[in-house]
Amino acid sequence: MLEKTKVNQFNLSGYNLQTKIYWFLLLLLSISAVGFSVYGGLDISLPQVVMLLVGIITASMLGQHQPKLPNSRLQFTAKGLVVFFGILWLGVMGGVLLSLTAEIAGYWNANKNKSRWLASVFSNIIATFVSAVVLYLFLNNVAGFEAKFVAGNDLGIVWLFAGILLMAAAHYTVYLLLYSVFLVLESEFPFFNAVKENILATVIGYIFGTVGISGLHFALLNFGLGFGLVVLVGVIVAHISYRIHLQSLAQKTKEITESSRIHLATVEALATAIDARDQVGIGHVRRTQIYAIGIGELLGLGSDEIDALRTGALLHDIGKLGVPDHILNKPGRLTPAEMEKMKIHSTVGASILEKVKFPYPVVPTVKYHHEMWDGTGYPEGLKKDQIPLTARILAVADAYDTLRGARPYRAAVMRDEARRCLLNGSGSQFDPKIVDLFLRNLRQFEIEIEAAGLSYEYDGQVSDLFMGEEGANEANQGYVEQIKRANREVFALYELARVFSASLNLQDTLSLFVKKVSELMPFDTCAVYLLDKSQEFAVLSYSEGVNAEALKGRKVKPGQGATGYVLKKRQAVYNINPALDFSFYQLDSIQDYTAMASLPLIANEQLIGAISLYSCELESYQDEHMRLLETVSRIASDAISKSLYHAETETHALTDPMTNLPNARNLQIQFENESSRAKRTNSEFHLIMLDLDGFKAVNDTFGHKTGDMLLREIAKVMRGQLREYDFLARYAGDEFVAIIPETSPEGIQELCHRMEKAITQFKLPIGDGRFARVGASIGSACYPRNGETIDQIIIAADQQMYSVKAAHKQKKAQQQQQHQQQQQQRQAPPPPPKEVMVPTIEAQIIDEGFIVELDESHIISNAVN
């Protein structure tokens, strides 16, 4: 089929030089033919002039009509009958003038390409002149006929029929050759294909003209020119009746066309709405339709197949109504089970369309458009020619446009990459002939898409639910975008609930919460506050966006600022001055905020915190924004509450409740982490074992409450001697363990002395001028030099610690002996002391007021001053 041109008026600028020369040559020859014919017919008689005028009137009416045979591309016209009548009754001049009249009358039925139509007119005039000359040369030289017109002159019937056939053949051949050459030059169409096209399109008209002129000529001979007047009246009546019929038909056609337009527009709108659930842009079904119809026309498909492609392209994804939204909108790869669910959309779509009972093959087109050329597709695993041709066409059209558009699980693919994908799938996924035809004509399809305003850059692939303040006004948004937003909201909530149900980590929960909020509404800064145990402060637990770092560690009292108001009143606020929340902070960019919204976080009717949003772009947050924030926050609050409870439980499981230091279980975890790091970096670390000297005596002398208080304070003293990233745990009783990375043996030795001194110098006031203090014995071991497991390292450190403890005992015993000798020298022996019954401690009171635990040489001071 010849390619349709887009030219709508006379224009030769797009033609090459050969085409232009040929077109002007046809023009020159046709003008010459008209001039020669008129010049040669100037001597006609008055009756012939009247007959010429009648012929012109008849030609002007008949030339306007070109009926087509139903269900075919074949058409015929009565122009040939008028032209042949003019040649027989008025000679060369009559034939040419009537041909010119009929062609001019057919202007409004002409192809939109006026240059091509004029080439056809010129070819017809030249063919008419040549056929007339051929007729009379034949009659004059072969039949011995000497008159200038056949008319009513005596001529044998055989010669007459032979002349008419020769005239028609000459006209047909000359026109066919002249016009076909023009088509070849114009569009580089193969010559034989052009001839074939014109043979099919014009042969009926010539047959009709040949038979009709024979009958008309003999009727005029038998009934005279009066019959011609009857024919003229009949033609006029028929013309008027036909025009009335055409007007009525045009009105009916207009109504049917409008009804069809409404039908197709409805189908397109519904199909686009269905695609919007899948986050597909508004142009997908229309572009797919253009591609599919274009391929079908290039393949020369019939009207039923073209209509099937037209409708099937619009409705090919209607079956996605049966696929859950969370599968359609999933941003990642589908699981095998989800993929199987997705595959049902082609059969579901076919089942829906079967109820419509289309008169053309829409159902198989939709049902099998996911079948693959190699038989690995679905739903039935058809392959090659088993797959309906329309389904193979739709598969290529749909695949290419799907690649070019953005989807929730990937970005849009560029043109060249999409072409490569089709080529890679040719012969396996797609029909290779269709892929080749599509890619060779892709540029032509793209021109048509651009003319329809459906280019990919205008597809409206928007990722945020609201684009600024205008996005909050649904009345100003297209229905497709609203549907896409609604489904994004549904999926965001589904994803939120799904992930929250599996998340126990508080920071992960807060991060996901803020991420989902950002997908549904705009902000420049987001802050999540959680109440502390005392309920007196809300601590900034997570922040994102502008000033996120500057806001870290911020605390808000209920009633303080906008967020504090939300915490106190437990109700949302929005469209208030954002500066109310930052009046206590020195931030340069505070004045950039133009809108704020804050909402309390409530779980199980208990206030757990608040979320606050700040924007530099919006003038205000709208009701729709708050609806979305409330919906997401309601789901998130329960998850945050669960994470807080989990964090508290985990803390209790890994924390010593007495000192709030990590416990032995936490020590095991930290040791495993540190040893793994040391193995990766080929480094080492030290473990310090510390035992308090004299702690048992404190408990026995002052009670366990005092002992517990002393443990807590000593833990703070030890923590103060360590770096921020050093690890300290209460191991058991009065034993503590520290893990010290990235420190030399000398540094460890210095740290041990420093910690021992700090502990020994610490005094805990216990009232009445009394205080308690303890000593410390510290040992250390190195990983991996002293062992590779925590048990090996602790045993090594414990052994060194007891060595230190023994040295302490010996030193204290020596100091005690020297002290007693000094006392005996200064004064007489004192009276025997009154025995004090202490079950497990052997002790004596010395005059400075020290109780010395002899078995461990611990010193407990019970008096000062």
C-alpha cells in the first residue's frame, strides 16, 4: 500500500528535481493537448456546440462522484463514460474538454496531496487526447472512415466496437504509465507495485466506461438526440437526488462518527484510568494504538484486524483490574507468586471483553499479547504463527512504549536502548518480521505521536503525590494523576504496614516513617520527637532535610513552641508561623521556612511524641496534606510504640539495672564484634578486669543500700576514665570488664594506674560525717596474644588481676605492721580491745579510725576529721 503523505495543499518543495521536472512536463503536455484540441474544433456546428454544453453540464455533475465497491479498495467513476461520449460525438476537442471539466469537478474529492491530484489530472487529459487520436487514426487508416466525428455517421458495428476497445485501451495504458511514473519518482515506490496499485484502483471504471459508451452510442443512434435530453434530465435528477442522499448520509455519518468518537473516548478514558493504577502515564494506550495500527496498515491488514488493533491497544491491560494494587505498584522485582498473579491479567481481560461481543477479533488480540515467539509466554504457551497476528503486533507496540515510559520499579528507557531491547527479543520474544517493520518505520510513527501531542517528555511521570501547593488542589489536577496518586497512597500505606510489621529497630522504623511521608507530601525539614520516660521532655529522635544536623539533640517541653503545643493539647496544628518552633535556636535559615504542620503521635491512646514538617516552598499545608499525614502517622505510631517497647526490653536484657552499664551478655556481643573487627584489620585490643577491694566490708558495715549506691558512683568514676568508644560492663558482683581498642601496652598500663587511683581516692558520703571508699585490683590481657575467645582472655586478665591483688595485700600488711610498731614505741601497751563479733571479717580498730580487712587489706574509712 502506498505511503500516505502529510501534505495538505499544493506544494512541490518537498519533491526531488526529477519529480519536479516530470510534473511540469505533464503540465506542458496537458496544456498543449487542450490547446491543440480547441484549435482543431473551432469549426463545429451549432448543434454540436449545444451537445458540447450539455456534455459539459453532465461532466460537471458526474465528475463529482466516485462510488466505491463495498468491502474493497476498488472504485469507479462515470467520468470515463462522459469522456468517451465526447470523443465519439464531438471528436478530439470534445473528449479533451469534457475530460478537463470532469477532472475539475472532482477537485473536492481529490486526495489531500494536491500536487499528486494535479499530476493525475494532467495524465488523464493527455491520455484522453492520445486515445482520441488513436481512435480516429484507426478509423481513418484501417476502417476507411473519413469523418471528423463518429456521431451518427455510417460505420460498421465491428469497426465501431473495435475502435471503442482500442480507445479505452489506449486511454487506460497511457494514464496508467504516466501516473505510475510520477508515483515512482515522488515516493521511490517500486514501479511494478505502483502499476499494480493503479490497475486495481481504476480497472472497474474503464470497464464501466467501455460498456456504458457502447450502449449509450447505440441508444442515441436509434432514438435520436432527444434521448440525450432524457439522459440529461435523468442525470440532473440523479445528481440532485444523490446530493440530497449524501447530505442525509453525511448527517447520519456525523452522528455515527460522534457516537463512535464518544464510545472510543470512553474506552480510552477507562483504559487510561486502568493504566493509572499501574502508575502508567496518560499517553501509553494512545501511543500503543498508533504503533499497532501503523504496523497493521503497513502489513496490509483488513478493516476488521485494524479495528481489533485499535480497540485492543486501548483495552489490552483491562485485566489488571484483577491484580492487587500492591503488586502493580511494587517498586522491586516481583516474587514468583506475585508474577503468577500478574499473569492472570491477560485472561481476565479477555473474559471481560468476551461479554462485549466485538464484531472483530479484539479478544484474541488482548488474550495472547503476552505470548512469545519461542513459546515461553503466557497464558497458553503459543509460539510463532500459532499466536494471532494482531496479538504479535500488539506485543511489539506495547513492549516498546512500556520501555519508553517510567514505571514504579524502574526509570524510563531511552529510545536507542528500547530499540536494542526489541532487537534482542526478536526471534525469541517477538515476531522478527514485525520488529524489523516497526523499527524501520519508527520515525514515521514518532512524527504522528508528536503531532498528537503524545511525546514521552509530556507523559507526566510524576513521582511525588503533591507537586507544591498547587498539587494539594485536586480540582486542578487531571483525573489520571489523581488516580495515580490515590494508588500511590494505597501502596505507600500497604508498604508501611508491611514493613512496620517486620521492623523492631526504632531508628529503622523512624527512617521508614519519614521516607513514606516524603513520598506522599512535600517538606524541606522533618522532625520526629519522642517523649522521654519522665514525660517532661520530647527528644528529637530522628530528623531529615534542611537543618537536620543542627536540630540533633533538641528537646521540647510540652507547651513550648508549636510542637510543644501539639504535645500538650494532643491535637494537630498547621498554617502557623514555623519560627515558633525555632525561637530558642540560632539558625540562619529559619526565616526560609514558610509553612509548618505538626501532628501528635498516639498509640493505644497514649501520647508517645509528635512529627513536625517544615517547608520553604509551600505557603501553607492543606487539609489533604493533613489527612495523609494523619493516616500515615496513625500506622506509624503503633510501630514506633512497638519499637520503643522492644528497645526498652532489649536494653533491660543487655543492661545491668544497678549501674546502667552493659551486662555480661552485652559484653559477649561486644567482644564478638570487636574480635571480628580485629581479624578484618589484623589489629589487636585489650581487655581489663577490675575487682573492687573492700566492697564486701562496705555492705557488711553500712548495708546493701549503701553498697549499691557506691557501685553506681564507682561505675561513673570508671566511665569517666575511659574514652567515648571504649566499652565498660559490669561482669558480676563487684567485678567490671572494659574492652579497650587501639591502645598500646604502655597506654593500658597507664590507664590501669589512673583508674586504680581514681577509685581509691573516691569517697562516698554516708551521713554523720562518715564516708565509705574502696580500693581496686586491675589486670589486663591482649587479644589475640593472650587468647582468641572471651573465656581465654578473661582468665588471663583475671590471673593478672589476682597477682595485683596479692601484691596489694602484702603491701598493706607491711604498712600495718610498721604502723603498729610505731604505736607501741610511743605509748604503753593499750588494754586488750573489746572483741567485736563479725562472722566473716577479721578486723581491728586503729586510732585513726580505719577498719582494715586483713584478709584482703581493704581500707574502709568510717570517720573523718
